[in-house]
Amino acid sequence: MSLFQLLNGLTFAALLFVVASGFTLIFGLLRIVNLAHGALYLFGGYIGYSVAVKTGSFVVGGIGAMAAIAAIGFVLDQGLLRFVRGNELRQVLLTLGVAFFLNDLALVIWGGDSFTVPIPEMLRGGTRVFGTFYPIYRLFVLGMGIFVFIGLWVLLNHTRLGALIRAGVDDAEMVEASGVNIRRVFLFTFLFGSALAGLGGLMGGAFLSLYPSADAEILTFSLAVVIIGGRGSLVGVGVGSLLVGLLNTLGQVMFPELAYFVIFGPMAVLLAFRPLGLFGRAT
Amino acid sequence: MTQPVSKNSILAGMTGRALVIAGLVVIVAACLPMVLSSYQVGLATEVLIFGVLAMSIDILAGFAGRTSLGHGAIFGVSTYVVVYATGQAGLSLWTGFALGVLAATAVASVFALLAVRTSGVYFLLLTLALGMIVWGVCLRWTQVTGGENGMRADVRPAILMSHSAFYWAVLTGAVIVSFAMWRFVRSPFGLTLRGIRDSESRMRSLGYNVPLHLFIGFTVSGIFAGVAGGLYAMFNNFVSPSTVALAQSVEGVLMMIAGGVGTLFGAFVGAAAIIVLENIVSSYTERWLMVLGITFVLIMIFAPEGIIGKLRAITSRKAR
């Protein structure tokens, strides 16, 4: 694998990390497998695209995407999921219904054409990385991935809120019993995780482009990341993203038509030995 | 100790009344083409095919407690193989059909190998991811699958060209596999699956090999999904990635839930409800997927026990 391809893998992994970290935060703390996460990614991308084109600003697009997706997340959590709390299967299937709804709604609003989010002036063009010419924007995505990782790390390990989230992942009832309003922590996590999907949509929309089946693709990759990494573990998502991102690139180089298949092998081997993922713990 | 004769016969445990009802239902179903328009006969055929798919999902969901979101992919693999074998490869329908069911069984056994160690949400996620991989391969492997454009072949033989003839053929097939599935879940093996659903740890301590039972259950369920997929190839004469897409699995699961989890034959009621709904909606708007999503959300919130279960609950409340 050349340096160029390695960088491709790393930047894709960075995007996956942003999307999948939101997914695993929600999964880990709320025990909700949000299968609408891919649809939220796509919606975030489309909204970010529309806002960015209207205002001419990538940053405003990003803020718009995150805010809009957090709002959709709020409606999803407070308007629908509250009716099926405590029943994992019903929650999952409900979010799946929402995913279909959002996907079709996106088709109504933006049509079936593919869009590419305009990249801001300063991130256009390429630069030399160790002698290889590489697009600046993708390096920016890599930087964002690392930034989000550090941000989440600090949030989870060095703030009171993070301590509550970590405690909630281990035993939500116990946290509640000690006088904390765990519902508020849950809601914040859900909105924050959704916003990360929206941010991912905008970032991914600028180099993978947005099209009607992009949500299913990113959801599959996110599922693979979470299955490999384990539920609710930040390091797990990081390692899972790197593995899936690099394997996907390797697959595209070696077997272009079966690239999808290459993430399947390691997942299978892993599951045979660790059914809960690399960093997952039994509850 | 004397055992009733019926216990040992192939109809083990089927009471006389149930047998009469089943017979009547089949006779009514067989008479449908005489009263329905050819378009409606086509719909009824579709109901039978998807009813079989929903039943195959119910074997796992209702009797082993594991809801699969990958059965649409298993179903679709069979459709792909049948269309490819009879079209591109020029094989006969029978060979193609056998290959299709075989391929579906093989895919199901691979899914099963990976999925039997998981349960609950993890099972759901894993089967979903595996199904998506099949979809991805069908979409990208353009040389073989025709990519997004799919493949067309004249799968249906000349004698089954008319709507009614094909309907009767599918009805015969559906009756046979329904009986086989019913027999399967009532067998000692099926009872073991139910035991696993209710308490995995207890079955393990009783000395049952839980993963092996689940593996066999999943694979057998895959055979039936494969039969449904093969019939669908004959019905449609066409296959594209949307046949293996997540929406297919989701529709199957929705039909199964709408009919009532664990009722087995309820699958046909669920399939009829969803397919009729789909056709009514499609005559007004193209937004079927949106309606499907909303239906899913509503059923999850208001009637997770299925249409039949809900009706039963309402009538029993009124009766009191």
C-alpha cells in the first residue's frame, strides 16, 4: 500500500470515527442502537450542503448541520423513543422505521442526484506529505477526527459530565440512585451523539459526496466499527475505525469490486474470539 | 402406556379441528383465482411468497428468540442465483432453483456461524451488518450481478405463464413449506429452540448444545427463506440490489411482527396486510418507503404484539 492509499485509509477512518463515536456513545449509555444514525448522517450532510451553499460558509454549514441533527435527535428521543423505553428490540426496530422515513424524506427534498459539499477556499488544492501530493481537505478531515477524539477524551475523562456518562455506561440505575438526574445526561448524550452524525455528514459530504444510499453505507461501516470496537468504548471506536478504514482502502486497492467483503473477514475472526468486541465488556 | 396414534404419525399433535380449518383455508386460497382479477392474483401470489419469507424469520424470532435483520439478504441471494443460473448460465429451472436454495442455505450457515454466539441487540446488529455486506457485494460486483441495473431472465416455464397457473404452483409450494416449518417448530428440536428462547442458561445446564441448536435452526430457516427467494425469482423474472436490500429484510420482519411473533401462520396475515397497504399507498403516492417507516414506528409503539395479538387483546377487553 502506497503512502497515498495509507492516507486515504486514515482519512476515511477519521470520518468513520466522528460518525461511529456518536453511535457508540448512545449505544453505550442509553442502550439504544440508533439505526437512524446513518440517516442522520445523510440528513446532516444535505442540510450542511444547503446551508453552506446559501451562506457560502463551510463553518456555518457545519454549525447548521449539527444544530439541525441535534434537533431531529431531540424529536426522536423525546417524541418517539420515550414510548418504548426499556425494550431493546422495539427501540431498534423503531429507529429503523425512522431511518426509512428520513431517507425517503431526503429523497423528496433533495432528489436523487448526488451532491458534493463545497470545500472552503483555504482547504482546496493539495500539498506535499512526505513527498506525496495529497488533497488538503482530506488532511483536514484527518485533523478533525483527531480533534474530536481528543475532545471526547477530555470530555469523558476530565469533566463531571464525562464522569456521569462513564458511570452511566457501567450502571445507570446506581447513578440515578445517588441523586443525579440521569435522564438529562441521557438526553444530552443523545443530542450530542446525533450532532456528531450531522458533523460527519458535512465532512463526508465534501469528499465522498451525498447520494440516497450513502446512509446505508455509512451505517454498515459504523456497525462494523462498533461490533469490532465494542459497545460504549472510545478507544474501541478509535481502533475499530482505524481497522475498518484501512481494511476498506486495502480492499478497494486489491479487490475493487469486493471491497465491502474485506471488512467482513476481520469482523468474523474477531467475533469468534470476542463476541462483545475488542473493548466491550459484559454487562 | 398407550399413546394416541396421531402422535406417531406425521401430523403429530394436529387436532381434527385444526386440520379441518387448515384444509378450508387452503381450499379458499385455491379458489381465489376464480374470483379475483389477474392483477389481484399477482398480489395474492406475492402474499404467499412473502408469507413464506416472514415465516422463515418467525422460526428464529418466535421460537428461538432471535430476530434476524439479514433474511432479506438470504432470500435475495437465492433470487440472484436462480435468475443468474436460468439466464446467464442457461441452466434449467429445476437446477437453478436447487442452486438458489443451496446458495441461500450456504449464506445462512455462514451468517449462523457468526451470529449464534450473540443474542438480543447484538444478534440484530450482526445480522443487519451481514445482510448489508451481501447488498454491497450485489451492488458492486457488476460483472456478475449487473450492478445497480440488476439482471433479467425468463425464469418461469411456459406452463406457468398464466397468473392463475403460477398462483396454484406457488400455493402448492407454500402449503408444503408451511407444513414443513410447522412440523419443524413442533418437533423435539423445535421445542429445544423454544427452551433456548426462554432460558439459554437452563438449557445449557441441562446439557443441550445451545450454539449448535441455534446454528441448525438458523440454517433451516435459511432454507425456507431460500425457497421464498426462488419463488420470487419466478414471480419477478428480474433481480436487482433492492431485492437484497435492508428494506427487504425489514419488510419481512414487519410482516412477521404484524402477523404476530411466534404464530407462524400469522405471517401470511401480516404479509397480506403489508402488501395490500403497499399497493393502496403506491396508487396514490411514490412515498412507499416513508409509509413503511411510519407503519413500523406506529406498530412498535402501539401494537408490538402484532395485528392479530392486538385484535385479540381488544376483543377480550370488550368481552370482559
